[in-house]
Amino acid sequence: MWKTIFIFISLIALSFNILADAANAPLMDARAKLLSGDFDTAIMMGEDMGTAEGLSLVAESLSAKVMLGYTDEPKDTAKRARKIATKALELDETSHEANVQYALAYGFETQASSPFRAWRKKLPQKTFKAIAAVREKFPEDPRGDALLGAWHLGIVRKAGAKRGEKMFDASEEAGILHYEAALERAPKDMIILGNYMAVLLTIDAGRHLERVQPLLMKLRDCPANNAVEAEVKKRLANFHVHSDNPEELMKLAELLLDGQKTY
């Protein structure tokens, strides 16, 4: 859900950018809809484009709806996002966003599935493989580390430390390590900060309180750059009110990760 804008100084490069912007006008319009929170219109516009970039944006919009709880069927919505990201990869397997959105959608599908379905469909293993591909192909992208951190901590949250390590070689230590690596390169990324803080609280709010409080302070100071971030920031308001209450923070974190309102 995060884009890096490269600024080219030379006049020749600038002229190419102007041409590229004109060619990508439908994609830019669709992304503007996504960033404004009009997810359904962004989905329709991306599907109409039918390109790898357009379909990646469709998957991103669907995942945003899952994350914010704007769907009554999170598993089916995440599954749809994963299938659309698959189509984008079929069109262009080198697409940066298609790879990221494929991994992200798999993660949301795993999170929204029952433990039995996740085990039967081998969703944790498939998600790990998709994340590994992002990290291998785009090592400069902090989302790769964040996704891997979320994978480790998400499994510990669902399965517990012992079962998570035995069944999937997932650990709390590895999750923290990868999230910290992501934040070292993207210290003000609200989505990474918010998810890291919330999953730590759901695992053990009391034990992780000292680690969480600085994250809360960073989140308070982060500006919301789009509708998705504005909604996340709104949902974090009560976390600040209860910053010294582990039990209340854990309840709020569970609601946040399950896509429910915390206000």
C-alpha cells in the first residue's frame, strides 16, 4: 500500500516522466480513488484496465477493505484479492506490486481462515513462500521484512509459541527482528507500526508493554497521508488513552487486527 516516488533531475528524464504520467493516467486516477477511500470505484477502474498494474491495484483495494473491516466476508475478499494478484503475476511476473499484493492477500486469507482450513490448504506455508519471493526479488522494500515479521508473530498469536515453532518454525523473536528491520528503513510507516504494535499486544500485552509504548508515541506523531491511514489513526486514538493498561490495550489490539472499530 506504499509507493516510492523517484525524482529525476535532468530535463530528458523529466520529459519521459511527463509522457509516462500521461500513459498511466487511468492508473493514477484509480490510485487516487483508493487513497481517498473509494475502494469499490478503484476496484472497478483497475479491473477495466486489465493490466498487471491495474489488477495489482484491485488486489490492494480488496486487502484494504479486509484490513479495515469494510467487508462482511474477509476470507472470501482476501481470497479474491489473492486470485486477482495471481492474474497480475501471470501478466507480469516481474511486477513489484503484483508480488507484494500476492503475498499480502495470502497473509490476509490465512488470518481470516479457520485453523483447520489454514492447515488443510497449507496457507501458512504458501504465504511464507510468497513473502520469501518479495524479499528475494525486492530486498530494498521494507514491506518484505514487515510481511515476514507479521507471518512469524501472526502464527505465534494463533498457534502459540510452542506449536508455532514446532509446526512452522515460527517464533516471536524472529517476528520482532524482522519488524524492527522494516522500521529501521521505514520508521514512520503507520501501517507497519500499527500492525507491529497490535500483534505484540495480542501475544502478551503485559510483557510487551515497554516495547509497545514507544511505538504508540511514534504512531501519535505520524501524519495520515490518505484515507486508509486516517482510518487507522482514528482507530488508534483509544490506544493512547489506555497506554498504561495492558488488559485494555490487548482488547483494542484484538479488535484492530480483526478489522473492527476501536472507537
